[in-house]
Amino acid sequence: MPLSGRLFIVFVVLLLTACARPVMLPSSWQDQALNAVWPAVPQPPRIRLLRVEGSGPPAQKSGGRQFFDWLLGENRNELPVVSPYGITADGRGRVWLADPGSSAVHLFDLASGERKYIIRAGEVSLVSPVGVVYNTASDQLYIADSVLNRVFLLTADGRLIGERFVPGGFGRPAGLALDQDGRLYVADVTAGLIHVFAADGLFLRSIGSPDNQDGRFRLPISVAVDATGLIYVNDSMNFRIVVLSPTGELKSILGEIGTGIGTFARPRGVAVDSHGHVYVADAAFDNVQIFDMAGQLLLFFGQPGKGAGEFCMPSGVYVDTADRIYLAESCNQRFQVFQYLDSR
């Protein structure tokens, strides 16, 4: 479109803005007044849907120049959400969505409505960011790129701070988690290991599966750590969640391969809430199953579809300190936010 045409549109937009009533945003970033709950009545609700985000206009470039770049004909780098995988949040309205389909990490500020994205770590362009985790204490972000085989540490808005290195290099880093002391856990898919780093970046050790003959997992793709230091590993090709002590001893195993509720077909993300409930997203079942520490299925929510509370290839799952559950959906190109409702 010629510049004169763009300037005319700017004039019309400004005129309409001056005449329009101000838009009233929801009083809380976490609630869109959605009414979906699980389980269904008359049973007491345990999970409530709060928000659905991600479908819609492309994200803004950092600095908020999307509109002016378009006005001047320079906006060639708009990035929609394509196939999100990993997800993390700060509990105050900011959500980071790792999207290998767009080679970017999208930042949603649900409180302000602003959307940005991170496409580089310093001078290095991201290729396949699949893992992401936010450090609340330091306001920093870790990103794992499975094609570059690198794990970056950045500020929350995307400025490179440093990297994490493992002896011999990563095989294919994917899921990331942090414990209460700031230690970083990296699920290395092809190495079959979980790598552990101190808060200052020092490599500490690699953990395998104690009950496997070769001492390794079969394609571990995601990892979570609870408040007590227990480590939860999605041992994806063994179709199970392996629970380890902080030093790597086997504590329990949740789930198995199958086609029914309580089993796994294509497990992806794993997360733990403050009550010790374990959440597992299954991309084949299009649901999230919730287990207790004994491996008993407590509840599942979601079903195939594109509507609110429905899923299409759910992947990453993250639970914040207020027990809000964030779920990325690869083929619905979005994420949804839920709240665990404590009955006590």
C-alpha cells in the first residue's frame, strides 16, 4: 500500500479513537469470565478455565513498533504463533510460549495486552526453541533450542546473559525446570539424561533412570521439580513419568502405555502443583491427566476440539505458585490457563 494510503488510514484510526468509548478490560488478567469447570456438576469443581490466548494477530516486535513498521512498509518480520511447545509464566500475567514453528519465544503480557517475541539469543538466531522456564527470583529466562543444541540464559525480555554447558555437549535439549534453589534441570532427549546445573551455571551432574539396564531414559522430553526437590521426568518412549529423589534415586513410576484413562499414548508436558498433584499432557488423547504421588488417577480434563477447554495436541504444561495451570497446544496455535480449586 502506498504511504499516502497508510497515512489516510492513520487519520481515520485517530478520528475513530477520539470518538470511541474507552475499552474496559477485565478487572483481572487471569479471568475472562469463562464458565467451564471439571468435573461436571453435580460433582464439586476442581479445575476451572480462566483464559484462552494465542490465536489472533501476530505478536509485536520488542519495542512496540509493529504499527509504525507497517505504516512505513518495513514490517517484514511479523510472527504468528505457529506450533507452540514449551510454556512458562511469572504468575503475574506474563507468559512465555516457546514456538519452534516460528523459531521464536512469544511473550504475552496478559495484564497489559502487549505481545512481543524473542527471536535471538545475542547474535544467534533461534531455530527450534522448545523448552522455556522463568526464574521468578532473578527475573530471568532459560531457553532450550533443540536444533542449535544450546541452552541460553536471558533477561525476561530477551537480552542474552549467558549459556549453560554440559561436558561433551547436549544431545538435544528440550524440557526445562527450576527447583527452589535456582538449580536448572535440562531434559536431554537423545542423551537420555537429565542434566543439573547450579544457580550460578556450574554443571553439577547428569541423572539417568535407575531401573533401566543402561541407566538412561528413553527420550526424556520434559521435566518438573516440586517444592520438596522431587524430580518428575517424562520418559516418553517408556510411556511413563519417573519420580526421582533430589539425588536421582527412583521413588515411583506413574502411568504406562495404553489407550484408556490413566495410561499414556503420547505424553508431552509434565508439571506439579503445590499439593503434589502431577499433571501430564497427552498429545494423542488431547487431555491433561492428574495423578497423585501414588500413581492414582485423580481427574482428567479436556477433549479434542478447538473450543474453550478443548485441546489439539497439548504439549507444554506449567503450574505457577498459585496453582494456575498453563497449557500450550501445538495445532490450535494457542495456550489456555486454568485454576486448580482447592476443596479444603
